[in-house]
Amino acid sequence: MTNKWYTKTEKNLFQAFLLLKTEEEVAAFCRDLMTSGEITEFAARWQVAQQLSMGKPQRQVASEQKVSLATVTRVNQWLKRGMNGYQNTLLKINKTHSHHKVAQAAL
């Protein structure tokens, strides 16, 4: 048995996300689950992670995303020393984008 950081209740939530297949399903679930402000906050954190992964300076990211430097610093810490959630997702997105570019070039 592995030592998980999350509870059975949280596991249930994570498993619910795994059942969703489309952007529309995820959007509807998130809108029912969270406030619009929470969705905006999570979307901003994701944008911060993407920009930091491209090498943008923290202050520039904070300014462009209109978030506090503390938020950018926190995201950067998780990006570098977290559980690789950001990194794994960024890799998957990059692979998807590369695949689409190759497919478009073949047309």
C-alpha cells in the first residue's frame, strides 16, 4: 500500500474527473463544483505554470496574469519541486501539440 497524501473522499473526486471525456463535460462539472472565481483562480495558476515553463520571469508572469508575485512563486515551487502534476500535464500538452503540427504538415 502506498502512502497517499489524499483521503478517500478526495480520491472519489479525482476518480470523478477521470470519468469525464470532453471539454464540455469537464467545464460543466467544474462549474457545478466550483464558483466562477475559483475557476478563474485555477485557470490563472495554470497559465502561470505554462508561462514559467517557457522561461518567463516571475515578475513578468505576475504582471501579465494579474496575479500576486506570491501566487507565481508558489506555482513555481510546485512546478520545480512538486509532485510533477504540472510537469506531466505540460509534457502531455506539448506531445499533443507536436502531434497536431505533424498531422497538419502531412496535409
